[in-house]
Amino acid sequence: MSVPRFARALGWWSVPIPAAAVGALDQALSRIPRMPAESAWLTTMRVPVLMDSRRAREQLGWDPQWDAESTLRETIAGARESGVL
């Protein structure tokens, strides 16, 4: 999932910024005490977590119930409901 799509799902803007600058900002924010929880989403957008489910599909006939965007929407809704976001 691209950063612009991720930002749109959160209802945020997406502005192109060089990766080195985003990395430096993420590192700096992580060191500041009492930062709002939203600042942790910068790491989430910067460091993608990828899962290859090909083996499960091929060997077990497994098929995921939800796609990445649906899962992201549910995660965001849960975070908002619990006050994390």
C-alpha cells in the first residue's frame, strides 16, 4: 500500500518528502517524551510490514478474508474508538 493511500485512509494529507528527511524526523520524534500517539504512525508509514501469503495459498488453499485496505480501515476505526488516534 502506498503512503498516499495510507494517508487518505487516515483522513490525512500526503505531501512528497525525501525519505532521508522523513527518517530523520521519525527518529527525532521517537526521542521526545509525551509525544501524541499519532506521531508513531510516521514509523508505520515509513517502515512497511509486508507479508507474503503465497505459500499458505499454494500449500493450504488458504485465502485471506480481508484485503489490506479493509484491514487498515478497521485498524484505524479501532484506534479512533479507543482514543489512540
